Amino acid sequence: MQSCNRCKRKFTFKQVLRSCFHGYKPIQCDRCDQIYDVTLGSRLRVSVTIAAAMFPAFYVYKGPIYGHVLIYLLILILVLPFLMRYKQRIEDGDI
């Protein structure tokens, strides 16, 4: 998982997951208060991962899919924070 550029503290799994499920909310470092925004590439990776995994669940498998969807969601929740990348927000005072 990514870490803060300023103080090198790693972002927690909980911070990244919360950011994903709250509309790609920015993350703030707990130690130095630097703010990080989600990159466009991360948003695209997450979208493609969700779409690619849902295709077989709904169009290929012809049985009850409830168990498969639950397994898929669990795997997605575990993998999602490792797909996310953040860039440091540049404030006017930082320039």
C-alpha cells in the first residue's frame, strides 16, 4: 500500500477502503496532515476490475449467483486498497 511522501507513514487499509466507498474521498495523513487525492488511473483500474469480474457472474454462469456475488464482493474488498494510488495535493502555500 502507498505511503505518505512527506513523512513515509503508510496509509491504513481502513483509510483506503473508506476513501473508495465514499466516492474516492481524499486521504489525509495521520502524522503530517498532508492531503492525497485519488488518481484517475486508480479510478479506471477499479472500474475495469468491477466490470470484468461481474461479466462472468451475470452472463456466463447460469445458476443461482448469490454465493458467487458474495465471494466476489469479499475478494474485491480485500484487493481494492492495493489497486488505489494517490497523488499529493499541491496547495498554494506549497509552491
